[in-house]
Amino acid sequence: MNFINALEKAFAENNNSENADIMSKYMKNKFLFFGIKTDQRRQIFKNIWADNQKEVTDNPREIALILFSKKEREFHYCALEILIKKLKKKYLKEDIQLIENLIITNSWWDSVDVIAKFILGEYLLQFSAETDTVINRFSNSDNMWLNRSAILFQLGYKEKTNFDLLKLICEKHKTSTEFFIQKAIGWSLREYTKTDPETVKSYVSVANLKNLSTKEALKNL
């Protein structure tokens, strides 16, 4: 595909090995990087997208999967940005399979949190009848990143937040010793304090959450 070939070429030409080492270490050496900082990466990406608009518009899922299969993390970020822009309010019901695949592939907080809020969250706004089925499956999974996504998908929902569902998921995972789960519980509750702080305070006061979850939940109160 012209878009992918052009992106590969541009990223390779802008490789910065010093930045790449720093970025990789920040991500616990889980991924390779070209070492292209966010603003520069997005400008390169924007320019190449502009030159290949029809190709990207016609094939967002295929392109995203190809990009997500590559080793360098910058490609993964581009894949998610394509899906966020091109699929919003245009999801297909079967896209939940794509979303799950993205969550469990190349998994780390920087990708999973974006998928949870901006892709899974948007998908379930469009297909709200699927929420209970999807979130029950994700929250019961042995995959920690699916669990985290189930906790975080309502970030940004504000008054649309189903707090009963959020509490149910928090209760299911509140004894977890996993840092990313404890943090997610606190984050999701803290986000809802922007909409209904008293409800969150009341829940946290009796929920017996882990210390990290409690601290994060009440940080802004």
C-alpha cells in the first residue's frame, strides 16, 4: 500500500537512535522505536495521510492491522489514530473482534488506555446493547489488559456513565494485586468525580478498595 510504504520510508529517514533508546527504556524495553517525538511523528503522519486519503478512507481496518503488526511503536500509535478518526460513529458490530485483538496485541498502558477510551468506549456508545455482554467477557478474562479496558472504557462518558456497572467491575477486581488494575479502578472513579463527586466519595468510603485505588479515586477531592 502506498500509504504504508511512504510512512515506513519517512519514519526510517527520521530515525533518531538516541531518542529511540530513551523511548524504549521508558516503555520498559518492550518495544522498538524510531525515536520520533510525538509532534514530529504526527506531522509526518498527517502529511502522508493527506497524500493518500482515499486509500486510508477505503481501508482503515486493514491498514491499522498491518501497522499494528510492525515492530516499531510509532506505527502502533498511527494505527490507533486512524481507527479513532475513521471509525467514530461508523463502527460495524463485528468490530469488537478487531478491538479485542488490538487490546491483547503489543499490550502496554500507552496503547490499551487509548483503545479503551477512544475506541472501545466509542464502539459501546454506538452499540450500547452490547455493553453488558462485552464488558462481562472482558472483565472475566484472564487477560489483565482486557480487565483494565473494561474498567476504563467509560472514561469521558461523564453523565452517560453507568455507575452501577462501574461499581460492579470495581468490586470484581478490587482485591487484585496488579498495579495496572488498582490504578485503573482509581482512575475511573476519579474521572467520575468530575460529574458526581459525592456518589464516588460515598462508594469509596465503604468499598474497602486497595490503598492505591482509594488514593487515585479521591486525588482531586
